[in-house]
Amino acid sequence: MNIEKITCKDVMNHICESLGEDLESQKCVDIKKHLSECPNCQNYFSSVGKTIEFYKKYDLDVSEDCHKRLMEKLGLDD
Amino acid sequence: MNESLKNEKHPINESDLIIKAQAGDRKALSGLVNNFAFKICRDPEKAENTMQETFLSMIKSLHQFDGKSKLSTWLYRIVMNHCLMELRKKKYNSISLDDEEAEIPEDKLIPDWSNVPSDVTENAELKRILDEAINKLPIDYRVVFILRDVNGLSTEETANIADLSVPAVKSRLHRARAFLRNELSKVLEK
């Protein structure tokens, strides 16, 4: 078994991959344990998640005019 | 926390657009393609142009679609290729990323972002910050970040669309996330 101590730097280096990735490896289990005990890494983890959330919510609404121009270009205007 | 960021409103729901597009709603489908193009190009005018070119390409080459991959995968690849062509037309300046830039010094105290508003729909200041940060991200990393994290595709689908290996997608994703997070922290942690 890997008994190497997980440091904040290990967490910083691997935490991003753990967002949406497989967490079953021993390394990831150790990282999760460290994360549960380290407020600094918890803040980093949640700030990466929030960064992703920002870009997920940043959408551009397609205007009626924009859609109309597309339909005209495709010859599908009613 | 930056006071100008505290203006929130309901976002467009991309999941709703997908459901409407699948039901044959033309405007929802054009909205989806336009959104994806915008997320890569970061320019409404270029996004509209890319959307139009994407639909024209789709109509011209629909007979080449063999059904082995998802239609969305095929569509994403067309949009991505058009965006890359648009970006390469102009002199494109971006920085290079390496592992050191994706790291944070171990002794640095990381602030809590729980008070940062997460809704960007009507928040012009936050949009500007997000645009500035992602515009610095090299396009090869941006594409992976958008496909995997923003549009929720699997690592394998992202690798297929971006023509990369799975380890290359994971590496770029790690660097892209860390880079964007660090760029935003320069403003949000003031």
C-alpha cells in the first residue's frame, strides 16, 4: 500500500483531474482524505469548480434577427 | 469582493435548448450551434458567421455522416474547425502553458470563493473578466476546456473531436482549468 504522505502540492497538482475523473485509485483516495482535512485545498477545489460553472453559464442568446439570417442563408425562411 | 460583480439574473438553460432542438425547434438548434461557436470564438459576429457556415457544411456533407459517431460529435467538429479557421485568419496572440504555470505555490493561502456570485447572465463586469481570461488561453486548450467541462462531453468524445489522445486531453484540461482559475483569482480575490 502507498503510505506516502499527501501534501497540498500533490493535491494542487492532481485535484483538477479529479473533477469529473475516476477517484478510485489509491492516489485519489489519499487526495480525498487530504482534501477533507485541508481548508486551503478545499478552497482551491471549489474555486476550480466555480471557474467551470462560470463558463458553463456564460451563454449567448441567439436573436430573432440572427436566426432569420441563418434561415435565409439556408433557403429555409418561411 | 468586487462589488460590481453582484448583479445576478437567470441564465439561458442549454439543456432546454437541447430538448427543444431534438424536438425539431430550428431556433433552438441554431441557438445551440451559435452558443458553442461563441464559447470558442468569444466574438458574437464570428459566432454567427461560424453558425451559418456550420449549417451550410452540414447540409453539404450530411451524406458523409455514417452514423457511427453521435450527430452532436460530428456537429461539434464542424463548428470547431470553422472557429479555428476564423481565429487563424487574424494574427492570433496567445501565451504558452506549461506545468509550472498550472501550479500554485504550496505556501500560498487560497481564499474562499463562496461569496463570489455564480450567475453571469446579466453581469457585464464578470463577463469581461471571463472573456479576458479565456482569450489568453491558447485555442488548443480552450477547445478541450469547452468541450469537456462546459459542454459536458466525455474525455473520449473530446479526444475524438479535437483529434487528440486521451492523456493529451487530460493534460490540457488540467492546465486550462488551473490557468483560468488563476487568471480569475487575480480579479476576484482583490
